[in-house]
Amino acid sequence: MILHIVKRSEWEDAARKGSYEPASVGAEGFIHCSTIEQLLDTANRFYRGQKDLIVVCIEERRLNAPLKFEAPSMLNHEKRDGLFPHIHGALNLEAVIKVVEFPCADDGTFRLPRGVGARVGE
């Protein structure tokens, strides 16, 4: 399972359209995702203090677009270890196994939301 952080309104729009293709697909060629081990670092680094976010849980085997694990390109010559999952194209909604609320704490940081690590029904 891979994970993607998105604003609820953007996800609801995708659900109405039947697929999800954020601006990053046009600008960078892919949708940024994280593994469960990468999720909190990504959230606290790029989404700190943002409200109304959700985590989209994606089953890789169900993707129509290619999935590649690649090194992140960072601003200001920052370094990040590991390879990150990138979906090279639109996300077909059939690959989404669940959507989980992702609220930030009062200090703006994130904690792993209940249910993100579990498969549907667990």
C-alpha cells in the first residue's frame, strides 16, 4: 500500500470526475506518494498546520498508471534518504482501498492516523 496526502475538496472533486490527476502530473509527470514509513516526515515537512487533509490509501497492484520508486527532488539542495513512490499518470479510483481523515494537532504537526496501516476490514 502507498499513501497520498490531499485536501478533502480536491479529493471530492476527483470522486465526481472519476479519476484524480493533480497539477503535479502536468508539472512533474507524476503524483507524489509515500510509504507508511515516509508519511509523517512528508506531512510534517510539507503540510504542517494545514487543515482538511485526508490520506488516500492506494493498492499498487490496482494502478493503471506506472508506479516508480524514485529519489525525491528537493528544493534548496536538501537531502532525503530513500526512494518515494510516484504514480506516473492519473490515479484510477479503483486503486483506492480507503480514505482516512488526517487532522493536524494543535501545534500543527501530524501523527499517524488510526487505520492508515491496516488493510480494509482490519
